[in-house]
Amino acid sequence: MTESEKAAAEASDAALEDFQRSGRRPTINDIARLSGVSKKTVSRIINLSPFVKDETRERVMKVIDALAYMPDLQARGLAFRRSFLIGLIYNNPSAQYVIDMQQGILDAVRGSGYELVVHPCDLSNPNFLKDVRAFVERQKLFGVIMPPSVSEDEALAQLLAEIECPYVRIASVSLDRNEAMIVTNDRNGAAEAARHLADLGHKRIAFVSGPTSFRSSHERREGFAAGLAEKGLKLAADDVVFGAYTFESGVECGAALLKRKPRPTAIFCGNDEMAAGVYRAARDAGFEIPRDLSVVGYDDSPVAAKVWPPLTTVKLPIREMGRLAAEKLLSGAVEGFTGRVIDAKVAPALVVRESTAKPAGR
Amino acid sequence: MTESEKAAAEASDAALEDFQRSGRRPTINDIARLSGVSKKTVSRIINLSPFVKDETRERVMKVIDALAYMPDLQARGLAFRRSFLIGLIYNNPSAQYVIDMQQGILDAVRGSGYELVVHPCDLSNPNFLKDVRAFVERQKLFGVIMPPSVSEDEALAQLLAEIECPYVRIASVSLDRNEAMIVTNDRNGAAEAARHLADLGHKRIAFVSGPTSFRSSHERREGFAAGLAEKGLKLAADDVVFGAYTFESGVECGAALLKRKPRPTAIFCGNDEMAAGVYRAARDAGFEIPRDLSVVGYDDSPVAAKVWPPLTTVKLPIREMGRLAAEKLLSGAVEGFTGRVIDAKVAPALVVRESTAKPAGR
DNA sequence: TCTGTAGAGGAAACCGGTGTCATATTCAAC
DNA sequence: GTTGAATATGACACCGGTTTCCTCTACAGA
């Protein structure tokens, strides 16, 4: 190092300390000035351009670290014409589902500088599409993630494609369009529940379906019927009643089913909320679970372990699905709409607890 | 209207239609050009400056409406040195609590152009403060809302004040500093529960407290003790056990209390989760609710209505609190840290269901 | 008629980054 | 010692708004 270089280095160190004392948040210009390069070079370093000499990069990085420099996201976003925000558009009535999904997305996003903006919505609102469009366009979202049942809204998917907003849909069935999607095999989950009940010896088994507007309702029903068929049983149309994925609707459906003669000895519910409702109906009608009635739920939501007896249910890896969806989005693979993702990790699994037993009289 | 004015109007109409056909998203420059003013005037209109002639405003607004112009939030944010995002920093283990709070905040924010960014966190993580700081500074958050128990972290509050990020704390007790806060009177809620049990005739009453790290635990305990005192009863230190606001801890605490001789005839729990746990413990020990044991919870979470028998509990207007917090933030009153908000609307209320009855033998 | 003043509006710089394109440096090959 | 490509860097315009400062107009009062 020559004398003049040494002097320059000392001078810049002094300038750096001066700046630190000022307490101001550094901008790219400060970094450039203090490390003796142009701001374009700093920009290159931030954006991991390979066209920067290692020596230069080190010198600049030292200043960046010393000042804990963080690029301004708004300025960056303005230039890039997009933000660093991921939107979660949801209408799922289960709090636990949404929280798990949020958590999963944040697992994937942690440390990347991206953040999660939540947007509950109501598909039946006539302004729904306009509302979502305004949300996405105003915030120039990097991408959106949609769990069921918004994920099943084709008009929304089309809108997002039109305004070129990358999206990942989370669904229980692979939809038609060739796009990014996280799929759980609800058919298999429901079939497993069916086999479990059939193996216990149940013959008269009913199904409390979710609303027909959810694809998952059809998937679970068909999977359940297929599972029963394997065991030589049949799910008659008559044995299916429709609820709304809510506790109250579960009470009603359960009460209706238990009044029938002969009554079913086992009930499979489209989700745990409705299963809890069936518990209530059974108790009101004087039946004891599982002695008089076996019940199986779906989701493995926290309520499943809290009711008595603990509910046998099908566990859905919701957090994992959220994580995968966000990873897919961040990987950028979505931008080209390059095909769907059907990851083996997101397979549902039966969790046997104490709400199922052999039917009485066996 | 003179001939030349008419001609000019026609020309501008034509230009406007041309633009509409282009399909581009309009910028402030487009609006200015098409309405024949400078972009500064458009900016004045966006920001509701009074120094614009009504006639000019109307002319510009017509163009804005025709083109469905939305100002770019990043550009605006860049100039304003802040974003239009509200952060929700939470660590509450109850999914329903968080979802309700989100919903309440979004109720208040709807239509304002602001959005909600969620940020779960872990107070026990040593990087917690650094993490939150990066979150707030990177996104230049407009403000943050903190429900318990993050709201009770003084170090965090101090950090936010230091980096001049407006915040609203939601807490069960009015804290020391003179700042924006939404307070529920947990003391009153717990006292009401106490009076309810005392009026039924219970004498030996136990309290399952939440962790001591939550202020609400102390508030609820003290309020409960005060309510009992009104009725001439005393809450002995011995009658208080400590859980973790979780179902499992409720099971343990319940089991421990029910083994005592004489055992309590009623148990008040710091939240519904733990009450559900006490249900489980009671069942395991062969006691029937409410015949052998009365139970009261706190929060009125969805699980309260789903367990059997439906749980008597204290309802907390969580969504309402979220709404108030966001309104407070948006009103800007927070910026000057102008005193706390103790709104009468957020008073807890006892919801009597079927888990409480007169003690046996009366 | 000549101010003085307040309302209305515009020009240019700025917020903090990026893109484009031109230029400077390095190093292998002739 | 050139030459030429590949690498490395910088100047400057630009993203879409806001702020500062200045001009212009209209109108009340002298």
C-alpha cells in the first residue's frame, strides 16, 4: 500500500465514523461515496451482479456492513415496477387453517425481505373481483397465494393472469389450467377414513359433506365412496347430507341423520367443525360416542383433540402447503406458469383417536 | 363556451379515449397532460389541498375517474418516506384471537388504501428485537399494532419509539407510559365471573392462571379475587395454579386441583383453552360438569360453544379492539403519542352457558 | 390607477433506487 | 506493441410521485 493509498483509506475510515455518528439511515449514495464507487456499482452488488471485481465488492460490503445498510424497498420497487409483498387472499372460515397457512408462508419467506399481506374476502360480494384487482394493482404485489375456496374461483385466476400477477393456488384437486398449484390428495385422505370405518365393521355409514361450492367437498365424498367400495360397501346418495363446514351445520346434519331408521352407526364429516357439531347432536339425542356412534372428522384442527372423546380425523399438512406455495412463488418458477406442483409431502394422513370403535352388537 | 374552448375540450376528449384504448395504467403525468394542468396540481387534488379551484378540481377528477387512476403507492411512499402498510406483530397462541384481530383491523382499514402485514414472532428469540426493527424499518411501516403479550414488552415499545414508528398497544391494563393504547378491563370481566360463581353458592373456588409473563394473568386473578371478596369469599394463594394458556396445561392444572381434598367445586380458568383442558381432566377423574364441578373460561373463543356442556365464559370483543386500534393509528392521533384510549366499548361480558350450576348438596 | 395580498398553479429539484449505454481497464493472442 | 474481447465501472435518464420556491391572477383598499 502506497503512502497516498494509506492516507485515502484513513480519510475514508474517518468519513465512515463521521457518518455513523450522524445517526442517519444510509442511502445508496452514502455507501457509494464512502466506498469510493458509483451508486450503480453498489446497486450491482445489491443485485448480485457477477460483473463486479471481488476486491471492489469486499470494499463496498465492508461499508454496507458497518452502516447496516438496507436498500429502500419503495425506491427499489418503484424502479422494478413491483413490490416485495406477497398477498394471501382467503375466505376460509377456519381460523386455524388460515393461521397455519400464514405461518407456513412466513416460514418460506423468512430472511428474504418479502412480507405477507393478508386479504380476507367474500366471494359472494359483487365487488369481489374489483376489490382484489385494486388490492393487487395498488400494492403491485409480487404474487398471491390462494387457499380454498378462493383458489377454486376461475374468474379470479383469469383476472390475475390478465394483470400478470403470479399466483399459486392451493387446492384439493388438480384443476384444468397449466399453472402453479399445490395439491393435496383429499381423495386418498377420505378413502383412508372409509377403510378405517369399514375395517371396524361398520355397514351403515353416512357422510356429512361441506358445501358443494368447495371442490374439496366433492373430492372427499368421492374418495370416501371409493374407499368404501374397496371394502364392498356403497355410499348411497341418501347417506350424504350437506353442511356448511360450520359447527352449527354439523349439529343440524347430525340430528337429521340420527333420526333415521335404521340410523347410521358411523358418520364421516367433511371437516372437524362439523364433526364437533355431530358430537353435540349425538349427545342431545342420547347417543354416546363411540359406543353408539363412530365419528371421523377432517383437518385435524385443534378442536379435534379438545372434544371428548378425542376425534379421529384426517390430518392436513396446512403449514407445509403454505411453505411450499411461498417457495414456489419466490423461486420465480411461477412467472412462466410452468406447470403444477404436486408434492408428495402434502399427503393427508389418518389420525386415529377415540371417536371410532366397532359398531354395537359385534 | 367559446369556439376555441369547445375545440380544446373535444381534442382532450379524443386524447382521453386514445389513452383508454392504449390500456396503459395512467400515471400522474398522464392525468396532468389530459386535463391540461401540471402534475403538481394533480398531486394537490390527490392530497386534498384546499388551494385548488373547484372548477379545476372537477375537470381533473373527471379524467381521474375516466381512467380509474390510482396513485403509485411506492412513488408516494418514497416521497413521503413511509409506506401505507400497518404491521400486526403478534405472538398470541390462539388462532381465533389473531384472526379476529386481523379482521377488526381490516374493518377499519377498508377503503383507505392501507394494507395489513402480519408478523408473528417469538419473544424468547434473542434476535427478536433486531428482527422487528428490520421489519419495521425495511417496510417503513406506517404503524404497528400489538396485541398481548408482545404489547407488554417494554423493550419493544421503547425500540418503536426510538425509530419513531407509531404504535398502538392492546392490553388488559393501562401501562405506565403515556401512549396510544386500547385497554380492556379484564379486572371487571374476571370479577363478574367471580360474582356469578359466588351467587350460585360455591365456596371452594380455584383459579387456573395463565403464565405470569402475561399481564392479563395478574389482572384476571386480581379481578377474580376482588369479585369473590365482594361476596365475602377469599381466593387463597393455594387455590391458584399456573398454566400456559394451552389445552395441555389446562389438563394438568385441572387434574392437580381435582386431586385435592376437599376439592374445589368450581374452577375459573384464565382462558377457554385451559378450560377445555379442565373438562378433559374432570372427565378423566370421573367428574361430571356442571353437576360435580362448575367451570368458567375466558375469551369466548369458538371452542367454548363446541365443548360439552357449552362453556360459561367471559367474552372479549377482540375484533372490536382491532378495529379501534387501527382507527386510532389511521387517525394520526398516535403520531404525537397523545395519550391512551380507554374505550368503553371494549368491556368484557360474561356469557352464561351450561358449565356452571349450584354446587352439589345444596 | 396603483399597490398589497391571498389564492391558484407551475418549474425544477428531490426521494432512493434501477436501466441504458458509453467508457475504462485487463489480459490473451498476434 | 497493438488489437480485440471480456470484464468492470460510471454518467445520466428514469420510475411516479412530493416539496420548495416562484410566478401569475384577481380583487380589496388607498
